[in-house]
Amino acid sequence: MSRVCELTGKGPMSGNNVSHANNKTRRRFLPNLNEVTLISDALGQSFRLRISAHALRSVDHRGGLDAFLAKARDEELSARALRIKREIAKSAVAAA
């Protein structure tokens, strides 16, 4: 399982550990990923996604999974999240 957020595409970054003596060694900064269950209002079902804590705050701020996916760019989303986005759009067209 890769360490990449399914909604934002945020992944590991690299940098340096810097000691008191100013020695530099390479290290990785891993995203804070959590396994959460998000509910889609349009589809009426829940989805388990592995997303970063920052993405979870963004989902809450935008008003839920449906609103977040509507604004999200397709390049950032994982294959599963992209499929969910298409299902939500399909159900919105059918309801209208």
C-alpha cells in the first residue's frame, strides 16, 4: 500500500536531518494518512478511503465528500476516488 493520499495526491517528501553539528543526512517526511469512512449523500453509501488529515479537514470544510470531489482535479485523485466522483456525477445527472 503506497503512502499517498487518495483525495489530494499528497505523498512522501524528502529532506535532511540536521544535527547540532550541522551534519546532514537524508530523510523522508511521510504524510499523516488515516483510514476513514466517508459517506456520499448522493449515492447513499459509505466509502473507506486512506486520506491525509489535511484532506479530511478539507472534506469537512467543503461540505462533505460529494462537494469535495466535485471541485477536485482528476489528476490528484486515485483511481478509486475518480470512480466515486464519476458515480456521483452520473447520479446527479439522473436526478436532474
